Amino acid sequence: MNRNTVVALALGIVIGAIATSFYWHKSQERSKFTFDHNVKCQQIAKQYEADNNGLKVQKVAYSYNRDSCVAEVFEPHRGEGIDFTVQDLLSGEQLWYGRYKTGENLEEKLKMLGKEQDAKFSSFAR
């Protein structure tokens, strides 16, 4: 191997190590940011449930796109059915709504609403 090849190889290794280190550092920062915000969203969801008696938060996640907490929420109505929603917990905006009415085919309707709610939650939680 000639000297230029060795220098180019060493330079490539150093540049690769720097790029890998930078990528790893940024990845760690993003993971910590996401973790911290998801913990805050869990706390907000617990408070949301406490403030809205009868509501049940099924899932909650931090949404980068909305810079907010997004949650799957269920609200049973005695003898009338169940409301399924996806809520922005900080703004109070209802992002999606579905309803099971008493008397409808329970198993089929709940399965359909659950899938729809999960899909909407996933799209808003990005």
C-alpha cells in the first residue's frame, strides 16, 4: 500500500467515526426528548381523566407534528353506548369521533371502531 492510500483510509475512518458519533449523539437526544415528553403526556392524561369523570384514556403519546399530547379516549354513556375519540389533550381539540350505539352488533361495531381509532391515533401521534 502506498502512503496516499493509507492516509485516505485513515481519513475515511476518522470521518466515519465522527459521523457515527454525531448520529449516535443526536439519536440519544431525540430518544430522551421523546421519553420526557411521553412521561409528561402520561401525567396530563391522568389529570385529564380526573378532570373528566367517566372518560377513560386508553393510549397517550407525544405528537411531534402537533407538539402536543394525543390520546385515545372512551366515554361510556349508560344505556346509550360508548363514544370513541382521539383527542389533543392540550388544546382540547377532538381529532376523531366514533360511536357505538346500544343495540348495534356489539362485537362487530366495537372491532371496527377500535381499528379505526387505533389508525387515527397512530396518524395523529406522529
